[in-house]
Amino acid sequence: MVFYINKQAVEIKARFENAPLTSANEVCVSLGMLYKIYNLPFPPKRETVSEMKADFFAAAGEIPVPSEFAAKIITLLKGYYKDEPVKDEVYDLMKYCYDEQ
């Protein structure tokens, strides 16, 4: 997997009004970027993307959204409803995006 391409896809989708996330890869990219933007510690791996999303929203809590870009990523994330497993490679992708944000 080419990690940078996945990250770039989410960054591009954030520029458009109706460009949904389409995979667990893009969800984990979004989460990695958001954890870094919010200055939150990198989270432990969970079994499904819905658990990972729930963990982020719990960790972010009442913290104000730090930027317009973060708000767009959150909108994309909230629109993703598939509950897919978080494989090791996808979790590594999330870590890459956290480190590179």
C-alpha cells in the first residue's frame, strides 16, 4: 500500500462538498490526521472502524474544532457508515498519517 496516496485522497476529498470516504483506509487516514490536529495521543488499535471513530469522538469531547480543514474531515468521517475491520496495515497507515500531519 502506498500510504501517501491514501492521505492525499482524503486531503483532496476535503476540498469538495460531496466526496465521501470510501474505505477503512480513508477512515483511518482521517483519524490519524485528526488525532494529530487535535494534539491527542495516538490511540490503541481497535477491531473495527466504528470503534476507532467512537474513540476519537470521545477523546475530542468538547474540544473546539481547531480549523476549517479539521471540520471538513470530521464531516467526511461522520458520513462513513460501513463497519469494517481495522487490519494491521490500515492501522500502520493511520500511524503514518498521524506522524506526517
